[in-house]
Amino acid sequence: MQHRPNPARVLASRLAPLLALVTCTLSASLTLADETGEAEKLYQQHCASCHGTDRLGGMGPALLPENLSRLRKADAEQTILNGRAATQMPAFADTLDQTSVAALAEFIYQSPAVVPDWGSAEILSSHLLPHPEGSLPDEPVYEADMMNLFLVVEIGDHHVTLLDGDNMEPIHRFASRYALHGGPKYSPDGRYVYFGSRDGWITKYDLYNLKVVAEVRAGINMRNIAVSSDGNYVMAANYLPHSLVLFDAQNLELMDVLPVENDTGDSSRVSAVYAAPPRNSFIAALKDIPEAWEITVSDGKATVRRMQTDTWLDDFFFDPGYQHVIGAARDGKHGYVINLDTGKTVAELPLPGMPHLGSGITWESQGRRVMATPHFRTGAVSIIDMDTWKVIKTLKTDGPGFFMRSHENSPYAWVDVFFGPNKDKVHVIDKQTLEIVKTLQPAPGKVAAHVEFDRYGKKLLLSIWDEDGAVIVYDANTLEEEKRIPMNKPSGKYNVWNKTHYEEGTSH
């Protein structure tokens, strides 16, 4: 007689592995929850007073994954242990053991259980007016050509140096908000400069009196800011929350908050926003929705015109007449040329290697207008005929680049090799032959990047991106080094004339 298995035993044997898996998963979840709870206690005890109980920032920057994207977790642990020089960030090496430090670092790189909000009420409550516009003298407190000033952002210790572009000597150095991003923007007369930080703070600074005029926090994680061509408005582009925020430029009073959504309610981060002077508008590209927006302002209210695009746009560039926008596609292999009047795509460009179009420049070469852009992922500079929208040349470089610069009065364009083993090199390109004519290696082993010319195109500055770094002054024609100005990891340098007059060799 055939033996029949006990059904209860069969069921139990089949369920045993599943029950073990559930028990293991539950145990792991409880362990993770316990670890997260302990890390949160450590955060509230040691960090909340400066960075906020909700990690949205306070005296210190926001500590959320979106705001820490450029800081490696290992570097965050070192910062917790050793503090940060020239800031109020203390060292906890004598207070916390390595296990606690690692738990804290892990905690701040986790998204909060509830997505934080930052709307009109939070923006209004953040508004600061230390020296409102009109309360300070209308004459500079120093002597200089106010149109030939440079601002140098030093990311090593979050300071900005004001540099005299005539004698290349520092005038003043002041503390900035944490992690400035997207480049400062000047008022049309050059008196005021607006800074945007990665954790959403906009700072208006008076270059005549060397004082902060106003500050406001536009978001939790901000991409960049733009100032309208008439100087009346400032617009902020946010990653978190998904919004564009409009301010009165005078004292950064809130005017409007625009949720960034499509017709079906899908929301998006904003890739970038820039002013389009001939159009009296702002242009914004969206990162998660295939649209570009043109925003015009009337009677304090913003009106949005939506343009459907053939792909998501990560970065973009204008032609000189602001008739077209050239956007980089998410796939990193193409660029799209969009007519801003019709909103239609008029050309597709083969641009392999993720072009950094925000750093693109244009010039006249042999009777035609060309634009050139470096690439993040491949060692090349693409040169494009702006009449035919064809790539006419691809220059091979010693590695992927980040920034490209020139000046109308210079025969050369400069491009760095920011990524990879040759990051200490910079190429100089003849703008007529479209060939690399010189490669410089000013500080072997250290990143050399971001050129900016003076207002006349006679001299230029190049950064050595190191805490023991410098800004190097070159003769723009002979390419000879003239002097080095020591600085703490100087990144971008921004000349007042070039930025306010939209000089063709400077990105905007």
C-alpha cells in the first residue's frame, strides 16, 4: 500500500523557507529601524542646532541627499570627525566614535520619511534685510574700474574674493553661503550681485559698500538663479521642491511661486533658468518633463508659455539673437535646436559624450558664426555652424572638459580637461584655424579650470582648484603667465563687464 504524505507536514515544510525569509527580513528591518533611530538621536543631539531639526538647514547647510550630491559619504565622515576650517562646523573626533560618525553620515544621505515642503510661507519667513537697498551710500568705498571687477568664488572655505581687474589685486574677501552654484548674476549697472546657493539661499550683495543687502531662501535644493535684463526681477530654479520662484530684485521680496507641472499633474525639477534679454523673458528647461518654459512678468505676475520638446533637457545655450535654444538631451548623445518663437525643434545635433552647453561660447570664424562646447564624458570639443546647424569639426582633447571661455578681442578660446588623469591641463584653440595651438600644465597634479577674461580681453584668469590653490593671471595674447594670487580652491571667476554686456566668450 502506497504511503500518503501528511498534508500538514508538507505544508509546513513548504512554508518553512518562506517563514525563515520573512523572519530574516523583519529582523533586518527592525535592525535598520533601530540603527536609523539611534542615528537620528545622534543627529538631534549634535547637529540639529545648526542644520535644523528637519535637516533643512539653519546656521549650517541643509543635510539632505539632494544637497549632498557633490560630497562623497567618506568626505562627509571626515568633515564630521575633523570639522571644516574657516567655518562654524566643529570637529567631533573627541565626542563621537567611528561607528557613530558612520551612522550619522548614513542617516543624512537617506531621504526623510516625509518629503519636506518649501512654499510661500517658508519663503516669507526666511526673508532677511540687513541693509535694504537705498539705505547705503551711492558711492564705492574704494577706487577701481567698477566694470573691470572680478568676483572669485572660493569653494574651499566658502568665501568670495573681490578682485581689481586692472592691477589684479584683491580688494575684499567675504564669507558666502554654503556651496554657491550656477554663477553670480549682476544687476545691469554692476553695483549689485546676486548669489545662489545649492541649498536655496539667494544673497544680494552691494559691491559699492561691500555689504549684504537682502537674503531669502527660495527652496531646499536650488539649481540656479537668473536676473532679468532690466534688473527688476530675480528667478530661482529649484530641484526641491519642483518650482520656479519669482522675486522683486530690489530687496528680494517674494512675488510669485510657480509649481512646475505639466497638464496631467506630473511635476519636474528645473534643469536651469536663464534671462533672455531681447525677449524680456526667462527661459527654463525641465529635467523630468519634455518641456521648455518661457516666463514673462507683467504687473508682478508670471505668465508661462510651454514648449514641448523631443526629449528631456539637462542643459541649454542661446544663439546670439535669442531666437533659438540649443538643449542637451538626457541620453548624452544629442543636442536639439528649438526655435523660441514657434517652440518647434528645427535641428538635431550629434553631440556624443554629454555636451556642457551651459559653458558653450560663440565667435566669428572665417566669416561664419560658430559655437563650441566641451563634453562631460568624452575628450572632445564640438564646433557647430550656427547657420546650418551642422557640426563642422570635432577637436580631440586630452580628456572630458567642463568650462570653455574666450573674448571678442582675443584670437584664442580656452578649454579645460576637468575630468580624468589630465585634469591639470588646459588647451588653447585658435579661433580661425579651429586647431589646438598650445597645451598648458600650470600646476602638475592639480585641477586647472575655468578661464575668465578681463573686460578688454587683454588678460585672463585661470583657477587651480586646490585648497592650496591660486588664480593665475595670463597675458591673453602671448599666453605668458604674469602672476599667481593664492586662494582656497577658487572655482568660477566672473567679470562685471563680460557678464552685464553678455560678452560672446562668456557663458551666461
